[in-house]
Amino acid sequence: MSDEKGMRNGLTNYGDRDFSAFLRRSFARSMGYSTESLAKPIVGIASTPSGFNNCHRTVPELVDAVSRGVLAAGGLPLTFPTTSLCEPFLKPTSMMFRNLMAMDTEEMVRAQPMDAVVLVGGCDKTVPAQLMGAASADIPAIQLVTGAMSTGRHRGERLGACTDCRRYWGRYRAGEVDKPEIDLVEGRLAATAGTCAVMGTASTMAIISEVLGIALPGSASIPAVMADRLVCAEMSGKRAVELIADPIRPSELITQKSVENALRVLMAVSGSTNAVVHLAAVAGRLGISISPERLNVISDETPVLVNLKPVGEGYMEDFHAAGGVGAVLRELKDLLHLDTKDILGGTLKERLDEPLEWVDRKYIYSFESPVSPVGGLIALSGNLAPDGAIFKRAAATPSLFEAEGRAVVFENLEDLANRIDDPDLDVEADDILVLKNAGPVGAGMPEAGYLPIPQKLAKRGVKDMVRISDARMSGTAFGTIALHISPEAAVGGPLAIVRSGDRIRLSVRDKRLELLVDQGEIEKRLSSWKPAVEPQRGYQALFHRTVNQAPEGCDFDFLTCEGETQSRQSSAFDREDVE
């Protein structure tokens, strides 16, 4: 990393450094910058607006506010674009492109002359990608999230994307809501700019950014449309300039202790299952791992404190008004590592020693009287998930926690779409729906784990049933669903050989997911399994060949700490045998 600052930082090498600086300044002058401006330290601003990203509608005004803060503090703000990701607008899934955005962010931060960077984004995969890139580039960085939407209204009811999207669509599939009403709801679910209004992945990752210390204290929950969001942006720009003289790097903030704090808060807010994958990817960039055993210990020690959808009643705007992340941290104080540092240079202990104005106990419960005595997420193990799976017990039906049923298997996403509503589908409410080949290698790991209730059962009033897959699900979703099964089916994990009619047992008490088939039969089936043909060109081929499994964060093996290759050790085949 260069010791030079400003326009002399990271000069293009023509064999003459002074000429390189002269040429760079000359071209910068063509953009209308004065000699005085070009002598200032530079704060890069990663800007991610897109006509294909509703979550980032406010990014231009946030960039303007960051620039205002940079200028006021004596720096030169220079905005640069990166990839922009939004789940509903990308196929096969935005998850496939998270690593692409992380690479884009890292390389642009490394390659361009900036002394610090403010990362502006909010949508589900955007914040993880920016944190991954920042961790690897390791220059002073501040995460600035766009903030969550405010709620809409429908016939006297508050609505917010996207938990209410799924609830109303489920009612529509069951025949409880007609076409004219669902059309009205469609226009009222996402009523303002910003990310999903509930404790989905975007909100969860915003909270994790604050807990890791890389976002300003108090910044995670400010709604997108509030003036305070712009004030936060200005303060982020100002702080970025200060970091140039007195650097605090991502590697000093993202540590084993701060990652554990983030996991605790994830459990307390009953956040998105996706956050486990994303946090593993961010931590993995710095050589920090998250074991399923430690995740379960943290979950069992940490109560759910936040009453928000999809597992409660409120929305992110309520969480912010109730006290936000600061209120949750104070309730968890005795369980946290208090010596972790934040982007302002203070410790978590120093932050929590300051009094909080007020807490609304309707939305943020006390540690002594929690929503639930245990955390929202657990890791499962067992012969169906040798390397683990994730289960959101806070969003599941307790009567299904200990379940044994007959497997109804869908081989892939196309099979699911073709047969789930077939009136002749052989399925009952106590069966277990199984989706294969929807993991990172199989399909890019889309949010398909929220398998719809078969229409024939939905019309009989069935609201939930056990569903398992190697896919993800939206953080806004709910149900008795085991996800991220690893190894996935597409690399020869046991999920690949499950057949309709097999018996499966889910035990939340024992944290187990078992295929009740004789081990000899399992081995026989695995021995005859063959992988699908992999993509041969472009980014999809790169993704398919190098993506890690869910417990390692689905990062590329060549991007993890120190470039160490993490092969799919649990795969039932050697990759060289396939090529």
C-alpha cells in the first residue's frame, strides 16, 4: 500500500513517477478541478444507483451528502460506480453476483487514488459485497446504508415489503384474496424508497455493519426517507476525512470478537438466515471462521428481544423509533465483547456507558422479559447435512419442531415450478417438501427455500409444513424451513440421493436433520451419483468452479484470506474427475 496521499496515491507506473503524477493531474484538470482541490486528500465514494435497483433510489442524494461532509472536512470527494444488485431484478439470483460486486468494489478501491472510502448501498447482497471488498482492500472504510422503507397502508392495515408480500400472496394462492385486491396490494407494499421494511436481509446486514463497527453508531436503522439519513451521510463523509490522518482499517474492526458480537445481535433481532452466509464471507476475508457449534452456543445463550416482522409485529421504522441497535446492545451488554472498537475510535464499552434516551418496550424487549429465551437461528447437523444447515426457529411453527415425515422430492427449480400445484401431486400436510440442486453450485443459491405450500393443501387451510433444501430464503420469509444444506446436492452431498417416499426427521431440540435410510443404501446411491454438466464460459463458469459451500460463506476460494484455496472437501467427487 502506497504511503503517498491524494493524487499521488497508487500512481500508474510508466517508469517515471513524476510524469505519472503530472499526467494524472492533467487529466483531472480536464474535469474542472483546481490545483488546490487536487492537493487535498481523497475520499472515494462507491455509488450504486441503478434503474434496476429500487432499494437504491436515494443513493444520489446520499452521495451528495457524503460529498458535503468530505468537503467541509477538507477532503476531495470522488464518486465512482460499482455493480448494483437487487434481488427481484436479477436472474438466476442476486447471490450469484454478490462475489462479482465484491471483486468490483475491492479492485476499484485498490486501483484508484483514494485515501479512504465511503461505501453507499443497502440492498441484500450489496452490503455484504461492499464489506467483503472493504475487508480485502483494507483501507479506511465506512459503510453507509440506504435505510429501510416506511410502511404503506391497505384497508386500515400497515403493509411493508416483503413479509406482507408473502403473506398476501399465500392468501391469494389459497383463494382467500381475489385478483382485484391482490392488484391493489401490489401497489401498496413498497410505498417509499429504501430496503425492505421488515427485519429482512438488508436490515439485518445494516445492523451487523453497525455492530462490527464499520458503520457509524446509530446509523443502521434510520429510515431511508428521514432527514437524519442525509445527516448520517454527511457525518460519514466528514469522518472518512479524519480517518486519513488517523487510520482505522476494516481489519481492526472486523475481528473474532466483533464477529461474535454480530452473531449475538443477529440472534437477538431474529435476523435473516442469509446473514450467516454473508457474515461468514466477510469474516473469511480476514481469516475468521464461524463454527456451527459456536453459533449454537451463542443462539442458546441469547434471547430474542425484537418484536418485528417476519416473526413479530413491527417494522424497521418502529425499531428505529424504539431505540434501534443501541437499545439492543445495552440489553445484551453482559454477553458482549466490550473491548471491540468502532469507526469513531471508541470501544463498545464506552458507547454503552452513555445513557440512552428512551426504549419502546413494545418493539425492543428487556433481557429479563424477552420475546423468546433463545436466539432466532440455529445450525443443524446430521446425515442429511454433514457440514450443516440453518434453521430459523423464531419464524417456524413450534408444533413442527420435532417432525418425521415422508419426503416429497423436487429435483430442481424447474421441477418445483412444474409440479408444486399439480392437483395430482402425491402430498399431505405431514409430508416434508424437499428441493434439490438449488445450492451455490447447483443454481447460484436463490431464495427458493421458501417452497410454496402446494395449492391443493393451501386451499385446505394448510399454512406451514416442513421444507428442506440447499437453497436460501428471503430474510422476510417465515415457516418451518431448513436451508443451506451442506454439502449441496450439486456436489454430491447426501441431499442429492433423497427420493420421494424416504423418511426424514427434523429435531430442533437435538439440532439434527436425518435421512432415515440405511447407511448401506445411502452409500449405494451415492456411488451411482453423477454431477451435472457445468457451465463452460463466462462468469457463471467461474462461479461454478470456485464458489465455496454455505458454511464458508459462498465466497470464491481464491478470494478468502491470503488466497488460500478451500476445496469442497465434503464433496462426493474429486473435481478433476469431472473436468
